[in-house]
Amino acid sequence: MTKPEERTKAVVETRDFLRILAAADEITIPGLVQAVAAGLLEHYPIDADLGLSASALPSIWAYPNQN
């Protein structure tokens, strides 16, 4: 079970990771992106988490699309 601090850490670290990827000219270590992404996704919020957040804080979060 993911703890709130793990979920928050995953969101913050994912943002940081995306910033690194956006600024990189080239990714040279094979498998690096996949390995980091898999680690970040382990505790990343799922749609149910986002829905609960949207209920509690509708001015900050929206309900995820149910496609």
C-alpha cells in the first residue's frame, strides 16, 4: 500500500525527471528512462487517488477523464 509521503515524493520526482528529460540534448544510457519511469510509477497516484483529491480540493485538482 502506498503511503501519502510516497505518493507525494513520486509526483515531485516525476516532475523533476520530466524537467531533466526536457532539457537533455541526448539520453545515452540504455534503459535509463525506462528504469527511472518504472520506479516513479510505483507510487504515482492512480485515478481513484486523483478523484479523492478532486473531491477534497476541487480548486486544485480535477476528476480524471474516465475514457
